[in-house]
Amino acid sequence: MSTSELYEYVTFYRGEKLKVYAASSYVAQQKAANIFRAGRVCDVSIFLYERPDGSRVIHTPAQNF
């Protein structure tokens, strides 16, 4: 797969930030955990940043209604 077919994710672990390209959030989290050398994969936070078509993803906090 080329990077034009992959999603871009931003990952965080212990105050460090890393951008990762992957086909799914699961794969991106696995890659980031390996790069960060995290003890547990679930300790790595992950957010979708950009879709393969180049459109950005905007995350907004939930509103109380």
C-alpha cells in the first residue's frame, strides 16, 4: 500500500507525539507502540488526523444537552 491509500494518525505516549500512516487505527496503534517501545499497546493514545483523500478530521468535545 502506498501512503496515498493510508490514513494519517497522530499518536501520543508519555508526552511524546508521533504521526503514523496505517490502514486502520489498530495497525497505527501497534506501529506507534513499537516505535515508542511502550510496555502495553493500550497505553498509546491515537487520533485520526487525515483521510487518504487529503481531507482533515476535526475533533470536537462532546456537548452536554
